[in-house]
Amino acid sequence: MGEQPIFSTRAHVFQIDPNTKKNWVPTSKHAVTVSYFYDNTRNVYRIISLDGSKAIINSTITSNMTFTKTSQKFGQWADSRANTVYGLGFSSEHHLSKFAEKFQEFKEAARLAKEKKQEKMELTSTPSQESAGGDIQSPLTPESINGTDDERAVPKVTQNSEPRAEPTQNALPLTHSLTISKHWEAELAMLKGNNAKLTAALLESTANVKQWKQQLAAYQEEAERLHKRTMEMMLDKKQSRAIFLFGFKMGHKVAETTHNVNNAFGPGTDNSAVVVQEVSQRR
């Protein structure tokens, strides 16, 4: 059957900066599929991810590898043969835990397969035949992606290089991950502070709006009162004309009528000379 996918998930893919060995460099612009592959003809487990047609992860799992969770949604592992450290950012802690469980499971399976292979080679092969056997089993199927030369070198390199290289490559990313975590904690604290300021400003604006509404209601009430008073004054003027006209018709003089109006409706009711003049003209 050759190499087949046995578990897949989605994550953002990063690699450690080859120059600084400290900073993460994103190798995908968005979340991509990351899959575990198993080759039953060679008992090999690999992690493979493609961004379009480009392979951004091609890592063979060995018993010396360690997958480390550096935060709730981020994990990493070192690949000494690729001379890099891979990092994966997941959408949830559950996805990260599931990927880590599979890594540990396939790492243990790779260890057992390696031990069985070594036992079989010790029993059935000479040292020269072991090298030949390794060359025969190394070609990849058409579904495999890159890494052919590296995988052919596994029997010679794995035992010598990985134990020395992996601890050093793991240490730097772990330190950098802590720095990233502190950076995001500071960013979160700043965002919380800004949010508190915005909330206070919103409350102040709401209080100002309430005050403005109260002032507007007071102005409207005053305008209504003035309008009512104006209408009352206009009505008083009409009434004054009618009273003056009635007084004149009864034969009363202007002074007498004015005195009677002031006594009945209060001083100043007849304060308009125009009213007296208009009524006098009608008379």
C-alpha cells in the first residue's frame, strides 16, 4: 500500500529562523493541513504538510524526538536531519493535545519498529548486508515528498547525530516561546487598560447625554410656559377690548372704564393705549 495518511489536523506552521535560532518564521499564510503518514513497507512515520504544491513540513519521526507544548495552543519539535525546529499553532488546546498524543504514540511505534529491525538484522545479516539492505528499503513511493537522500542515511546518522543536536535546538525555541508568551501577556494587559479607558469615556458620554436631555426638557418646558403665557396675554387683550367697548356702550367714560377694568383684573390690564384708542375709534 505504501505511505498513507493516518491522522490529519489543521494548524499554522512555523520554522525557527536559521540565522538567529531564536525567532519563529511563519511558513504558511493561513492554517494548513498537517498529517501523520505511515509507510508500512518500511515502518516509517512522517509528519507532512503542504502549502499549495510546496512541502513546508517533511519530518520523519524518530525515537529521539520530543514534542513540547510551549503554550495552550502552540507546540514544537526539533528535527536534526532537517536541521530545523518546527512549530505549530492550533486553534484550540484540544487540537494541540490530540496532535501531541499522536506524536507520542507514533514515536513509540517508531522506537519499537527500529528495535525489531535491528534485532532482525543482527540475526539474519552481516554488517555489509545491513548497509545493502538499508539501500534497498530506502526508495520512497510516488506519494512521498522530498527527503529521499536524508532517509537513506538514517541507519548511519540517527545514532550519532540526534542525541547531540536535539537538546541544543530545543533549548532556544523554548526560551523564545517564553518571551513570546510574555510579549502577548503585555499586549493583553495594554488592551485591557485601553478597554477600561474606553468604558470610562463611554460612561462619561452617557452621563453628558443624560444631562443634555434634562436641559432640553427644561428648555422645552420653559418654551411651553412662555407660549401659554403669550396666549393668555393675547386673550386678556381681546377681553379688555370687549370690556372697554361694553363700557362705552353703557355710556361710561374712558377713565371710569379703565378704573373698573383694573379693579376687576388687576393693575396694568389696560396698559395698552392702543386698545383704548381702537375702542374709542369704534365708539
